[in-house]
Amino acid sequence: MNLASYRKKSPWILHYNAGGCNGCDIEILACLGPKYDIERFGMINTGNPKQSDILLVTGPVTKRSRERLVEIYAQMPEPKVVVSCGACACTGGVFRGMYNCEGGVDQYIPVDVYVCGCGTRPEQIIDGVVQALGILEQKTKAMEVSVRLQKEPLKEEGQINRRNIADQIKPALS
Ligand code: SF4
């Protein structure tokens, strides 16, 4: 089994409320309960961005929360997926145009999955997170390929062979 499969089977989620009314957050908590049981997908709700794969954001971005949102996103290791959960997180929702509302989450960080609704139903949240799992798998595979390409020299004639270049540079430097 490769890294993409491991990640897909046990993703860790970080939940952040950027300034919503808590309606969507209550629905997320319902997903964690025994009725909807999101942990059956191997997920766990963690409080540490450095250990998270999926960022689940609720509420509109406010002037007070925007720096924290960007900081949390920056602390998460690659590959990572962002799920915008609820009308407020997608567009600003009912808070759009207010003096302290900066709009949707995608104004500050890239969003991979948009989950609509006010508040979102647990089924919609689970659907969005399952979509996020597919995207996480694709991103993990893309990273594995790029790392392999960096390590493997191109062997065909007429193309750059990094190992040859390194062999040529080494004696010149010593
Ligand atoms: S989308 Fe609706 S329920 Fe969710 S945070 Fe905004 S106002 Fe509240």
C-alpha cells in the first residue's frame, strides 16, 4: 500500500470557525457523534494544524480571524485540502457586506470543496469531506510523482541527466 492509500484511510481533520453563528459547527459536532459517525471513514478531529490533512472552515472570514486562518493553513503540511463548510464560509452568507466581514474563505486561502447550506446538514458535510478524501489522494499521488522525478535522473539521450551533471560538477568543486 502506498502513502496515498494510508492518508486516505486515516485523514486528520482540523475544524476552524472563522466567525460564524455556530450553526454549522453544531452540525459538524453531530457528524462526530454516534448517529453520523464520521470516524467510520478513519477520520479524527485534531486540534493541531501540524498534524492535519483536511481543514474544515465554517463562518465568514472576519477582520479578526483572517490572520489566524492564513497562519493555520500555512502550518498544515502538504498535501492538504480545504473544505468550506456553509454559505458563510463559501461567500460570506448572511454576514456578507457587514463592516467586519471580509467575505468567503477563498478570499484568503485556496478552497478545494464548497459545501452549501445554512446551516449545512450533516449528510452534506460528510459528502464534502468524502470528496476531500479523493482530492487528498490525488494531491498525495502528485507529490509522490514529483519527488520521484526529482530523485530519478532522465536517462534518454538528448535530455538532461542530472546524475551526469552532478558527476561533472563534483570534480570541478573538489
Ligand atoms: S451558514 Fe448559516 S448556520 Fe452556518 S455559520 Fe453561516 S449563518 Fe450560521
